[in-house]
Amino acid sequence: MFGRLMPKEGKYFDLFNSHAVLIAEGGKALSNLIAALVDQPELADKFAEEIDTLERKADAITHDTLSQLHTSFITPFDRDEIHQLINGMDDILDIMQDVAESISLYDIRRVPEDAKAMAVVTENCCVCVQSVVKLLHSMDNAPAILKLCHQIDELESEADRSLRGAMSKVFREEPDAREVIKLKEIYELLESVTDRCKDVAGTIEAIVLENS
């Protein structure tokens, strides 16, 4: 029903899906990066480079989507919502890149196990974003879409709790103030990835409620 309103030449949903795939791949690369800093720091640079590559690909898709938006007469839903959705999705990978760049900037070679657990939550959140975007082509999928949006909200809350627990542990156990500052930055950026996922879920939820 909803998908038939989409002009075939627009390919908006193809662009959304392609971007969402990169988000899920970025979540995996980020999780691998943090895991490497716990167990195999010599592999960290490889995953940081992967995140950088994925972010550049996502930027290109965002550009194509916005270009399409300026040339399409008919769009599947409100233009402002399309703009908000694709930019919100791009923000997710931007924050992942910020994590990788901060690790390099601060010359972080090891992180506590808590960071690894946070990164897994972040990865799961990104996978949910890919899943919900994949369903957006049809409002027949509204119940499943709203359920996934709720799951993303729950994962963001879990990341929030993990951040507080990890920071409490760092302040208690890390004697080097410089290391505390570095880890605080990484933990907060990891949690920010889930914040951006939640923002995208909010945009999608609004689209569904308006159009179903």
C-alpha cells in the first residue's frame, strides 16, 4: 500500500536500505575495534580503517538521497522527514568515526572489558536500525516497525546504564587521571551511537504514526 506511493525512479527505499546496511556493518566494525583493544590491540587499526571506509560510503548515499529529494516531484512521505531520516542515519556512522578517531588521537591501546560490553549493545542497536529501515517501504509492517523502535529505545537505555556503571568503575579503580579522561570520552561516544539510533527510531515512529 504505502510502497506504491513511492515513485519508482526515486529509489528512496533502496538508498535507505543501502545506508542501513552500512550502519549495521559499522556497528560490527566498532564492536570488533573495541574487542581488539581488550584482547588484540594490534588489530585495532584495521577496524578503525573499516569504519572510516563505511562512513565515506554512507556520506555518498546521503548525498545521493538529498540530491534525489531536490529533483523528485513525488516523495513517499514528507520531504522534511526524508531529510531528517537520512541525516539521522548518517549521524550514527559519524559518531562511530568519532570513536575511532578519538582512539587514535588519544593513542588508546587498551580499554577495560566494560567497553567491550557497551560496544556489543551498540552493535545490536545498529542491527535493529537496519531491520526497521528494511520494513519502512510498507505501512503493512507498522506493528513490526513500532516493536523494533521500542527495542532500540530499550537498547539505548541499556547503554545508558552501562555507561554509568563503567564510569563508576573507572573513577574507583583507575589511578591515572589522564586515562580516566580518555576512557570517559570513549564511553560517552559509544553511548552516543545508541542515542543517534534512538533519534532515527523516533523519526521512523513519527513517519509510521502519520502515514498508517
